[in-house]
Amino acid sequence: MNTASRKVFDSREGTDGQRPYLSVTYDVGAPATSSYADSAHGNKIPAPGEGVNRKWVGTAPPYEIGECSHCHDMFDDSICGVNTLNLFAPLDYDSQWDNFCFQCHQDPSSSVQVDMPYQYTYSVTRGGAPTADVCPTNVKGAFKFVNEDGTQRSKCGSTVGSSHFLGDIRNSLAGKWGFDADPAKINACHACHNPHLAMQDYPASRPSDHGGYWEVWGDEAGEKMDDNWGTYYPPYKYPFPEEPLAEETYFGGSPPPQAHEWGPAGTYFSPDTPDYATLCLDCHQDAQHSTRLSRNLKVINWETGDRHGEKGEPGAAQCYYGYLKAPYENDCWGTISKRKVVMCTDCHDPHGSPNEFLLRTCVNGHDDLSVPGPGEWWDWCSSCHWIGSGWHSSGLDCPSCHGHGENTAFGEGF
């Protein structure tokens, strides 16, 4: 077991009227190269003073920023033997809206964290979408596109929004990778997040690693998109270069300098991009049941069975049925052997979205992308594809012909 020791305040006064320190030893759930002190909840990274800091409601002085007792209140007698792991609030494993993590990860005005920042969606944090009028503005809100029973819920003016349903995640994890066999005892947030090690830039941990060291994923060599999936070009950040781009862009020319997600302006390759495709495939390489859709989701084979993955698109089909926009390129003659893959989070927001299937609202530098109804993805797909006339029209249901799976030349529908 990898352990670490830290000194924490005891909220009870000693005989001299001073609050004594206690030395607490705990399992950080990772090799010695990582520690809680280096995590976003700790007090070192991203900078001293930015760790967990629960609003104090008692009469004694508060705990130091980053201390374990902000979550595990070992000195509050009222929760001793009542709350699991001596957490300051119940875990509420089976709730979509009141999970323990949402005590902090919600709207700043309601969060128990001091000076909680807005926690925008991936479309904002990586895609660069403007924050004005964005909805939702926090993690808790992103999970509220479905009701507590997993059914559809209108939110942010959308009737087709979607969220990862925590109940489905718990059921899928039960008995796997060191998780409890009883879904009612699993915190679904832990599927992708190690609360003791998650960092601001690298918040995720692979669920399949939970039974082992359960390290942060994506922060070191061997855990990057370029390490495992060939050539990866991050999409553009908002705003996209002025359209239309010069014709030579689509035939080997270079687009203008532009900021990329996970990469600086004018730089195609981004070696720091975490391999979130591998992380998501821990679960999505198998059939996952969707309560909201009342069916299993498509099994995803990112290596040889998906046009957005390494399989790529046959050369001629690219040019006859929709040129690709920069930073991707067309290969009309099928001469490129290694395709430019995309990553799951290039298209999907991990927690929830006003669009169906967790589709982002800002993709490849195009903002305000909405899916007005089931399958109505014309505008959304146009963020990466020039979709011409002919077989296509804005009224078509895109997923009827295109989707994840063992695709035909033009993509097998759902």
C-alpha cells in the first residue's frame, strides 16, 4: 500500500486551549510519484491556496486549505459512525443530482467550496467557447439533462439534452476493476476520477486501473493520443478561421495559424493531449446499457471499426461526400496510410450537454452548435465537414447513415 502522512488540525481544543495537530496516515491510491498534496484538492497544484477549502459553519477556526478534513471531517462528532468514510455529507450513491461530489462541484453560489470557480463544459474549457449565456455552467448542472430515474429532462432550453446517467455507470462497474459488487455502494464519479489525485489539467483516471494503482491518466509518456493512435491533430479552438478557406487548404495547402485544443497557435501536433480515447474505451468497447434510450449503446472499435478512429475514410468518399475542414485533410486518391484520428472529447462533453449523445456545443472552433431534434446533426457535422448538395440535405437524419460501429464505406447507422 502506498501511504503518506500529513498533519491536520484537531478541531477540539487541548488542555492549554490550543488546537493540537494530529498525524494522519492514509492510502493515496497511487505510486509514490503521485500524492494527494499535488492534486487539485491538495494545496500545491495548480498553486498554493487553490485546494479544497470547505466553507466553515462551526465555531472553531477552519481547517487549512487542502486538508483531508474538508471532506473527511474526522473531528465532527455528529457524523462519526453516521456518514460513510466520515464524509461531511452523505454520499447519496444512487442520486443523479445529489451525489456527494456535487456539494462542491456546482454553482459557485451554492457550492460549499470557498470561491468555487465556474466549472464550464469541455466546449468552453478546451474548445474556447465564449462563456456568455453558456448553459450549464457547472458539473452538477451538466448531469441534470436526465431525471433521477434516467428519463429525458428539459434543461437550458433544450428538449434533447443528455447526460451520463450515474445509475447506468454504477451498474456497469459493479464487481469490476475493484469496485464493489453492489451498485448501491459505488460512487459513479469514481469511474473516471480519483478524488485524491485528480489534477486540474489531468482530472481523469482509467476505471480499469481502479483495482490497481489508479493513477492519473494522460499526464505522462505512453498516455498521450500520439503515443497510441498514430497521428492526432487537435481540433481548432473557437473561433474558426474565416470561411470560406482558400481552396488549396483542401489539397495539401496549409491553413492559417490558429489555436488548437491542447496546442498553441500554428502548431498541428499536440504531444500533451491525453489519450482519452483509451480511457473511454475501458467501458465503451463493450455494450453499455442506456436507461434513457432503453437499449444498449453501440460497441466502439476505435482501431479498425470506426471512420473517426484509425480506420479512416476511403479516399474517394471523402471528396465526393463532404470535404473535411482544417485542421483535417482530404485524401481523394487514398494515398495516406495513417489517418488523423479524433478523440472522444473532440465531439462529446464528458458530463452532459444540451445536445443529444453528449455532443458538444462548440466543435472545431464553431460555437452555438445545437441539435434541434433527434438526429438533426446537419449544422453540427458541418463544423468539420463541408456538406454539399446531392444526397445530403439539412432535413436528413444523420445517424440513420452515419455512426460508430463496424462501418460500411459511408458509415453504418445506429
